[in-house]
Amino acid sequence: MTILTGKAEARRRLQPDRFGVLRKIWEHRADYAYVLPSIAVMLIVIAYPIYYTIELSFFNTPPGLQLRDKIFVGFDNYIAILTSPVFWKVTSNTLIWTLGSTFISFVLGFACALALHRDFVGRGILRAILIIPWVISAVAASYIWKWIYHSDFGIIGAVLVGFGLADRPPNFIDSVSTVLPSLIVVNIWREFPFAMIMMMAGLQTVPDQLLRAAKVDGANAWQRFWHVTFPHLRNVSTVTVLLLAVANFNSFIIPWIMTGGGPSNASHIWITHIYELAFGRQRWGVASAYSVLLFLILMSLGYFYVRALSGNEKKDGGE
């Protein structure tokens, strides 16, 4: 009798508890009551706008029509977006902007972190100088660089003409061929200090014993970096790249203030194009469809970011 009872108890434990989650919620109901106001605010501020944007993406909203009179069109907005040549132009600009800014910012920040990791006179002052672009307001930086790039009064054009390197000041942000690279330069200038700070923090975790042991074994500087330093920075590098990619993909201030997406959509990226569709042309349905696609892309990047953080936590827990 005892053996049968033990087997039944073991079988019951092996079966999934369908009400386990509800039971835990009920047991901790007092704890959930404390966070209920925060959950309510999140639902109002975050969940409802997401829901309404998804709903609005299935409707046609002409500029002269009030939102309450919107017309249901199903997936027509998504089809119109994916078949529009402007969409592919903006997507190409966004990929160039995101990949170029992310890769170069990370490499430049990593190089600066490696240089500043060594002891030398004036290291603290140089660190403070290099971090200035990151702490400057993006709006102020955009207007400053807009003046620097100005075809008539810009300092770069004046220097080039003054030294005889150009007959006239170049059109950095007024030319279709140079506007996007010019904006990427500004974005890199603002973002590389963030990568530098992240990688400097990561360099503090590299064990000096391993570096000294590798040096004793005859490893040169490159071998010590590639086989000792870089493997310890793999996780922080992944997190830094993902954070830069998300920030660049969702970047708005620099391209909008400096060019407004022009000339001829040459500097439009997704977020600026969505803003123009919604608040410039008042095409709320199409802009909402764009926003849903952007939301899905950012959610996928967020998934990889969470996985990277989870990997770090598992590694720390195993150690």
C-alpha cells in the first residue's frame, strides 16, 4: 500500500501543474498589489499605443478625413509600402546608416579604449576630451555640424578653399551623393565615446595573470590581444554592438535636423520617413504600418540583446 501511494505521488509530481502559475500569483497577491499601479501605467503608456498603432495600420486615413471616419483596407497599407520604390530607397539608406555607424563607431571606440587602457601622462584629460561628443546634446551637435558643413559659411569648406585644396566649398549635405556619408560621420563622432566607455569597462575584467602568462610563453602583443583579451570581451562587444544598432536604427535627431530627409530622400531613414508621413502628410495608416514593421525589427534586435545578457548571467553564475 505504501509503495503504491509512493508511486502515485511520484506520478503526480511528474505531471505538469496546470494551475501552478495561477497558484503562485495568488500566493504572492500582496506583492503584485504593490506593482499594480506601475503595471497600469505601463499598459496605458506602452501597451495601448502599440495596440492602437497596429489597429490603425489596417485603415486608410486621408488627410481630410477625421480618424473616427477611417476606412478599413486590410493589408493594403503594407502592400503599398513593400511595393513602393521609396520604401526600398529608405530601407537602403537605413541599412547603410545603421551598419556604417555601428561598425565604425564600435571599431573606433574599441581602438580608443585599447589606447587609453595603458598608463601615460594626460590619460585622464584625454578621456575627458573624447567623451565630450557623447555628453553634448544631439540637437546642439546637429546644428553645430550643420554650420560646419554649410556650403557657403562652413569651416571645412573655408579651410579647403584657403589651402587651395578646392576651388569652391563642397556641398556636403546639399548633394545626393555625399549627404548620407556626411551624416554618418556626425553620428560616429557622437557615438564612438559610448563604445569606448563600454570596452574600457570590459578591459578591466581581463585577468592580468593570463596576459603575463601569455607574455612569458612568448606571445606577442597581437597574439595576447586575439587569444586572451578579445575572448574576454566577446560578450560586452556583442551587447555594445546591439545597443549601437538599436540606437542607430531608431535614430532621428541628427538626420532630421540636419537635412529633414533631403535632398530627394537621399538621407531619409525609416524613423524620419515615418515622422514625415504621419505629421507632414498626415497619412496615419501608412505611417502606422511602417511603425509596425520597425517595431518588429527592433523587437528582433531586442531578442538578441536579451540573449546576450542571459549568456553573460549564465557565464557569471557558472564561474
